[in-house]
Amino acid sequence: MVIYLCPAGNPVAKQHYQDTVDTPVSISSFGAGSLRAKLDAAHPSGSAPMWGSTPGSNDLHRRKHDLMRTGDIALFYADKKFYSAAVIAVPFVDVAKASQLWGRDTSGNTWELMFSFSEVGQIDLAVETFNAAVGYAPNKYVQGFSRLDDEKSEAVVQLLGLAP
């Protein structure tokens, strides 16, 4: 299992979290097709918490998203701590749905690199504790969507007591 870091501390990100993680998205809003079938299979309740990332400069975030797998973990970060952990169910790309859910940023981008969650739970992990576990400098802060390597992911899994 790989850990993805999702900063969600600015007002826009906090609102997006409330809109689509705290308030699950209806799967029926995805219409028909193979994506809808995957979402239906993963979320029999008919709704799912969801998040997304913009592609990033030179598609940097897209390359990270392309490596995302079911069962990986997303950690949400704001105010110098990680406050939420979520199990990734279905990673996908959907420009139209992202634009509908979250609009576009000031550069015209949307958060099209999407993923749904099978589970979301609250955590309370100080950034200093996280940094020590993964070997970062004590004052390093999460500034963008990122993917930890296997070694750092394993350290976080152990730190949080998550079952592999």
C-alpha cells in the first residue's frame, strides 16, 4: 500500500473536502459506462467520498495518479497536521465531473485526477511526527499532491497501525 499526501488546508480545499469527502457523491451522477460500473461495484451504497488533484505542472501529478491503486491510502493535511486517512477505492480521470463538482481554479484547471474512497477516518498526526517517521526535516510541510515511495509508505503504515 502506498501513501498519497493530499494538502487540504486552504479555504478552497477545505470547502472541497466538505463538499465531496464529508458529503459523499452520488454514483448515479456519473451516467452509464465502464467507470460507472466500477464505481457501482466498489460502492454498493450508491455514493462515495471523492477527491481529486489538478494535473500539475508538466503533468507531474498525473504521473503520480497513474500509479495509484485500490487499497492505497490518502492522508489529508492542514494546519501542520494530518487529520484524515482514506482508503482509495477507484482512481480515475474525469474532467467534466471534476469541473461540475469543484469548478476550476484561477488558472482554469480542474481537479480531474479523481479517486473515490471506500473508507474515511479521522486521525491526528502532527507533521513533526510524520516527518521523523519518513526521514524528512522537522520543519518540512506538505505543499502539493504527492506520493511516498515504498519505504516511506511502510513507515507511515507502521506509524498509523494500518493493516497492509
